[in-house]
Amino acid sequence: MSDLQIPLNRLKFGHEDGAGINARVVGREDGIAALAANIFANRSEVNPTGLIENLIVKEADDGFYAVANGNRRLKALHMIDGENADLPIGCTLHQVDETKAFEYSLTTAVTAEQLHPVDQYEAFAKLEEHGKTNEEIARQYGMSEKQVRQALALGRLSPKIRQAWRAGDIAAETARAFTLALDHKTQDKVFEKLAKGGGRVQHWSVKRELGADALDRDVAQLVEFIGADAYRGAGGVITEDLFGSSHIVSDEALLKQMARNILTAKCEELRADGWAWAELEGDLPQGARWWPQSDIRKLPYEGDELERRTKAAARVEEIDEADEWTDTMEDEADRLRVEIELIDAAARLRAFDAKKRKTLGCIVDVEEGKLTVLYGVKKPDDAKLSKGDPETAKRVQAALPAEKGKAADEPEISNALLLRLSEQLTKAAATALIQDEQLAISVLLAGFGCYDDCGVKVSIKGLAARNERGVLGAEEMDKALPIAMAMKPAERISLLAQLAANALDFRGRALDVKDDNGGAITICSAIDGKLFNPAMRGAFDAKDYFGGVSKRLSLKAIEEALGADLARQQGKKQKAEIVAFAIENVPPTGWLPTQLRHKGYDGPPKAKMKPAPAEAKRPAKAKAAAKKPAKKAAKKTAKKR
């Protein structure tokens, strides 16, 4: 055995030498880029190769040497310097045959143990303590900056959480959930509370305790669209979920408004570019995305667009046809579908000249955190636009045939606002329902016997549900059942009540209609008004509502809540002033829009039953006359909705 300096271009991989002396077959090139980054970061005048230890080699034919131990490092060196480089590489020569060289390779592969994740992340945290920046760590270990942030967040977990993870008492997914609590005290407090029941602490219960389960998917993607830094710059406070989308934001309305500002600016840009109309999908009727599009025989792809699209489509098909899939694969498929849509959109845009744009429109939206535009949309003659934004209606209608023989409808809320109100309704109902465990379980049981659109998704796919693998953290019965059996009866009931609340989904529904085909009215009516009313008022977003309705509806709310005199005074002002007044003064009265009024609604308008002073002093004879029955009013025909 002797140490040699062998030129890089005279070294060959062990599996290329005769019968092959490299035991590793699967994963030979996994993580090579990261390894190369680390080797390169370690290079210096003292250590020009960046290697910490020699490669183990044996003599091969024609002056070459075959690597028995160190083939991954050899691959990394090729990546850095090229396989024809003559850089001297430190090697240890063993005078052995193929069998013994193969045994060396096998011994290294079998006995090499990876660091436990906790040890690895603690080590990264120490690098940070020693003054290494995120950028330096990323460069040295071949990681992205996000991976470094993830590693450091896990390395900074409290000692109690790290020990529980190291001992196997909690899973990696649960440890990641604890990073949403920014201080050790909160992490330990939540852990101790959840561990009291004796069961295994699950990631979903950690997120629930930290308030990280309240952000729905549509809002969560806006964090990616806006950017956490921009949101903070506008005054919002955010705790990012580095491993998913369970972010904790202080002001959802601010997030939505920031996104709307960007999308609205895009619409203005498109209209200035000659399109007849360009609107946010949320401002258009439901199903607008499927309005007909102008036919194009062949999309004019440019550069590598067609190649990228073909590759992405093939990968999506591969994922769809896979026998087994993971959340990572599903996320990848969603990302690739958006990429395909963006490529097609760019190509479609080129297909419309100035003449075509004058008769067609665009629909703007956010998908998977990216701005998307549907170009060349034809609005059907019978499609109705939201009356919540008169300017939108005017712009679109100007480019389209007017409907004949129809009077203007009363101002009403837009579909986008109705959707947001229905989400607030769902959250309020969930908050109230969880306080009545027996009713919650009854709702859950009733849902099993009803059709799919009954207002409660018993498969736990409601508005508050997540794409989790099993409500107990396991999707296999042999793992889930023991967890459930270990729970105390009261814990099972509490969890079932939580599941019932999570299963609610009233999106697109309201409480001011007669037809309860979505189950919202039935379920909400069963909830005690003493629980529902405060929950609904807490969930109602007055700023979003008054900012999205017409001036008439804002004044109507002021009249109902504060009286006709104040409404008349405000009616003389500009809409912005009316909105500001309503936001500040209407909510304290307990007023709610009709769409959110429970059967036990106790807010304004309230009937004023106080008798006039003169009536109390009338003589008995007059009072008796007043008691005579009046003529029965004619029954009014119910107005069709």
C-alpha cells in the first residue's frame, strides 16, 4: 500500500474496470452536484483538490487506475475540472485483485452511516454561530438558500423538540411544524400540551395549536405571488412555513388587496395594449374561465418553448399514470401544468393582431403563486357581469352586444365578494360548531348519508382541510388504528368535533336564499345563535365587504345599523368617504350582511316597538277602539329570485 499523486485523467470508475469493483449501482450520481460544491469550497493553496482523504485505487490496464473507494468524489472532480484534466489527485494504491477491491467498495457502502437529521441540522446551526452566512453555507454544501433556511430552522428548534425527534417520539414532519413557533418557550409549551394525552404528537395538531391551519390554499398562494418581504414592507406580519404553505399572516385582507393591485395593474396594461376588455377572474361570473376562446390553428411557439412544453406534458402524464404517488409528485404536476399554461399563453398572445384584440378580452388570475392571463376570450351574449364593480361592467359591455328588453338589475355583490363572504361564513360556522361537540358529531354523521354537495365534506375535504395523509398522521390502518385506540374517549370526541368543523364547505353559499341546496342554512340554523353570532362577527371582514360593494349597499348598511339620518348625511359624500365611515361605525353595532344572517341573528335593523307618549294617555274608550281588528292585508306574491 502506498500513497500516490495520480493525474485525474488517468483515473477510471471502479464499475468500468473489468467485472466491476464498485458495489454501488443505484444512486451513483445522486447528490453529486452538492458534493462537487463542497469539494470546490474546500480548495485552497494547501489543499488544491479540495479532497479531505485519498481515493482508494488499484492498478488497471494501460497505465490507468481503477477507483475502489471514492467513485462519487471522482465524478464530482469531473464535474469541477473535466475528465481530461491532469490535476494531481491524492490516492492510496492497494495491490489487490478485483475480488478484494470489490470488498473494499462494499464495506464502505455498507458501513458508512449518514448523520441523523437532528445532528446534521444542529451542525448547520453551529456553522451559523461561527459566522457563516446562508450564502456561504449554500455554496459550500451545494444547497439552495431555501434549503439552508430550512436546515437552520430545524437546527434552532428547542432542545426538548430536538431530543424528542432524535429519540423517535415525533416524526420529521412534526418537527418541521414546530418551526412555525419562533421561540423555544412556545415550542415547549405546545409540545407539553399535546403530549399530555399520551398519544404521538402529530404535525396537524401542532399547526392547529399555532394557528397555522387557518390559511386556505387560495390565500396561501398569494404569499408566494406577493412575496414575504413585500408583504412585510406593507406592514404585514408573516411567519413563513419553510416546508409548505401553512403560513401565519396577520392581515389576510392586506394580502388580498396587494395581489388585487398587481392584477388590476396588469388588466390596465392589457387594455392599453388594445384588448377590448381585461378583467380579474374573481370579478367575472363563475365559469368565466370556460368561456369560448378564439380558435388558433397552430400556436406560434418560439425558441425552446415547444421543447419545454413537450417535456413538461410528458412528465405530468408520467405522474398521472404512476401506480404510487406522493405529495411532492402532486405538487410537481401542479407546477408543470402552470408552466404549460404560461408557455401556451405566451404563444397565444403572439397570435392576436391589433384588429383581433379589439373584439376579444383577457382573464387575469393567480395560479400556483404565478400571474396567469387567458388571452383571446369571447364573452357569451347571455353572460352576466358582476354588478359589484360598475366600471368593470361598462368596460366589458362597451365591446359587446347589449342585451335587449331587460331593465337594469338592482346593484348586488360580485361573485368574488360572495365567495369571500361564504368563506367567512364557513369559518364562523366552524368556530361555533366546535364549541358544541354533540352537534358537530351529528353534522358529521348526517353528512355520510347525504349527497356530495351537502355542505359538509365527510371525507375531510372541506374549506379548512389540508392535503394530509390521514387525520391521525397515518394513512395505513395498521398505523392509524393503534393511535386512535390509544386516545381517551374525550379526546376522540374532541377530534371528531374538530374534523366536523374542518369538513364544512359553504363556498358560494349564503344564508339569505330560500333554496338550501348546499346545506349551509340547515347546518348554521342548528347552531345556537349565542355561539354563531359572535363567531360570525369575528369572521366578517368589514373592510373587504364595504370596499367591494356599491355605494347604495354601503348606505343601506349605514341606515340599518345607524339610522336614516346618518345615511342621508353620508349619501352626500364621495364613495371613498362613505366606505371609510361604514368600516369604522357599522361593525360595532353588530350589523351583518343578509348573506351572513343566521336565523338567530340579533343585530340591526331592529323593530322599534316603543309606544308614542300620546298613546299612553288616551282614554280607555279610545284604547278599546284601537283594539278593533284591522282588515287583513292581501297576501303578496313571493318574488322569484
